[in-house]
Amino acid sequence: MDHPPGGHGGQDQPAVTEGLPSCYRHPDRETGIRCTRCERPICPECMISASVGFQCPECVRQGSGTGHGASANRPRTLAGGTVAADPRLLTKILLGINVAVFVAVLAVDDRYRLVQDLDLIGYAFSPGFDRIVGVADGEWYRLVTAMFLHQEIWHIAFNMLGLWWLGGPLEAALGRVRFLALYLLSGLAGSALTYLLAAPNQPSLGASGAIFGLLGATVVLMRRLNYDMRPVLVLLALNLLFTFTWSNIAWEAHVGGLVAGVVIAIGMVHAPRERRALVQYGTCALVLVATVVIVVARTASLT
């Protein structure tokens, strides 16, 4: 939760009946589940559990092959990414960066000075004190550094638990590059909305914008896989409740990250296969452009 520092080969698809599609191996069985790689409908007998969702027997056999042919037909994730041996590698790296910065803040004698150098602040001037330099003065890096900066143990604990629970499944479903884009753009969008709406002299820090982006993307992914939506919707509702009822929380970062995460995830998992790269890259580019426009407009209003 962001808050002010100090306070805080594929076979033909079976015909679709009036209801659900039929399993590609058992046409008499309707199913709402599809293989996360090839998207064939599969019944419970054909489901093989994967890191995210289920796969059909053909994709599992293809993925266990060896040699040049297997490499050329290497299975992809639901979003078209490469299937990695460690589906949590980037999640671990991001978690490590956050923890390393937190330890650095604790280790520096003048910890508040380090926080002031890295947190998100727009523009401020305190009479009798040195002028506080912020984003409006050209220090745009604060929009990024604030995403990895925490000051309280409970704050980083909540955010890192969220990163671990949500990051692994998303990284496995999207692939590393797409997952990293989701995380960074969500966090950046959260920072930008905070910069736009919060008081210019109100500091903000934390990974919550990025975490809310992962939460929004999880909702989109579970809907795409036809999973039971109730648990993740309850989790989302609770987090939004805390966002707007607890004090010292930058709700702007949460909302900005959530909206960006939902938009990016829709582009990632619903992109048509024949134009997948174009739609995915285009969606990320639109979110980035919107973020930059917000920052430029806010800067112009402050200077």
C-alpha cells in the first residue's frame, strides 16, 4: 500500500453445441475448460494439470519431446510467451530488488535522506528549509524508484506476499517478457496517477500500484480460463475496501495500477493469435503513452 514516508498441429475444433463446446477427444462431453496452450476444449479425463490451468495430452507430449523438431514446435504460454523452466524467476528477482532496497534504507544512517532521494514527490517548497526537488523538476526517475521503495516492515510484507502469490501464476501464463511489462507499466501508471491527483508536496512510495496491476490481471486471466471468479473478486473487493478506508494510503497508485493491469491483461490474453504480437505490444504502448501524457500534463501545470 503506497503511503507517505514516515507514516507509513492442430486438430480441427469440434462443433459447438447450443451450450458449451465439446471435448476434442470426447465429442459427447461438454466442457468449459480449454488447454492453456492450444485452446482445445478438454474434459476432466483429458485435463493434465500445468503450472497455470490445464493442458491437453497432445501439448504435454509435444512439450516433453526432444531434438530439433521439438525445439521448433516448442509450446507457448497462453499469451504466446516461451515456457520457462522456472516460471517464477522474474517474480523472485523483483521480490529481491524490493527487499534489497528496503535493507538499504534500514542500513543507511540517514535513512530518511535516502527515502527523500527516491520517493515519489511532485514539487514542494518548505520555507526555512532546502527546496524539495521532485518529478516536476525533471527527476522522472522517481516514478520508477518509488515502486521499489518501502519504509515500514508491514508495508513491504503485504506487498511482497501479494507479489509472490500473484506473480508466479501470471509469469507462467504470460511469459517473462510480458509479465515484466505488466509489472512495470502497472507500477508506472500508479505513480503517474498519484503524481496527477495527489498534492504536489505529498510523498508516496511502495510497490502497491504494481501489485494492484497483478491483481487486476489475475481477474482477467481467471475469467479467460473460465475459473471460479468468486475468490479473486472477494480479494479485490477487500483490497479496494482497505484502499479507501485506511489512512495514509495513496489510493491513486492502487487505482492507476489496477486499471493499467486490467487493460494490459486484456490485450495479452485476448489478442487473436494471428495478430497477437501487434495487439499485445500495441496495448502496452498505449498504456505507456497515456502514462507519459499524464506526467507531462501534470508537470506543465506545476512549472
